[in-house]
Amino acid sequence: MYTGIVLGTEKIHQIEKNEGYATIFVENSQGFMDDVFIGASVAIDGTCLTVTGINPDKSLVSFDISDLTLSVTTLGNLKPNILVNIERSFKIGMENGGHNLYGHIEGTAQVKNILKNGQTLHLDIEIPKEKIKYFFLKGFIGLHGCSLTVNQVDKVNYLISVDLIPETIRLTNFSELNIGDFLNFEIDQTTRTLVDTVENIYATNKYVHI
């Protein structure tokens, strides 16, 4: 599990294509992964991945990504030198300064507009039509692994809006974001459960006749 508090960014060093999966090699220049081990979980741009290799000097850490994960996330578009957000998994006793995230990416959402307001950024994000029902004002979303508050919801046009403070921009690859880019997004699982449960109850009762 993760909290959506990204530690910082690292560069993709190399990508190897294999049958049914790809292996990415991520640099460890800032030491975020100095104590990882084979089998540990690390969120790369919000996607929970398993460590499959570590260089002897810990300068590179590798992860295997299935073709399915590559197809539903932005990880399929990674190239060497691209910056990715890094978050380590939550440890008992740590402060949870964000929201509970699982690294189970729902899909990708497109940045439709970016407004700069001083040192902050306002983002308008287009959510896939069938997923907009899970977002509410002052709820939250995981975007590229960052836990962010939803400040506006336009369910007619399938848009949500979030605002980024300078510290979030500094620590993440949002500093390189452009209109038209896609971001991995994760839905709050509690919200999903509530919405789906209510929908199922309504659908069942609608056909009950006394």
C-alpha cells in the first residue's frame, strides 16, 4: 500500500523488451531505493511494481512489467532518460500524510488544460466516461502516484480539476507536464465500493414488484 506522497523522481536508464513483458532499469541516484530487496514493491508513476533486480552498487533497480500493465498505463511509453515518480511502500508506524493508494492503476487520463497561478498549477483532467461517477468534490485521486484533492468535477464533460502546490511540482515529474499528456490514475477503492453497491441495490430494487 502507498500514501500518494511521492519521494522524488528518477530517470529510466534502459528498457528491455521481452516476450509478454518488459524490464525497465531505473536509476537510484537519490538513494530512494538503497534498501530495496528482490520482491519489494515500489510505485513507479503510481504503478505498483515488483523489484526483480538490483545492481551490486545499487545504482540501478529493475522491474518487470507485464504487457497488460504496459497497455493500460503510461509505462508502455517509457523511454531512456524520462523522469518517473518514485514512492516506496508504506511501513507500519510511518506517518500517512496522503491517502491510501494501492498502485492498481485504473487507466490513463488526459491533461486537457494547464493554468499557471503564480507558482502553482491548476490542471483540468479528462476522465474516461465510464469512470467519472467515482469522483466527487473534495474527494481524491491518485495521479502518477500523487495523492491529490479533487477541487472541481464536471460530469457532463467528464472533467475533474486538481491544483498543485510548488512542493508537489518540485518533487514530481509534473514539472514537465504538457497539455495532451496522459497520467496514470487510481480511483479511491472505498468510493468505488460505495458507488457500485448503491448502483447494484438500485438496479435490483427497480425490478422488484410487490
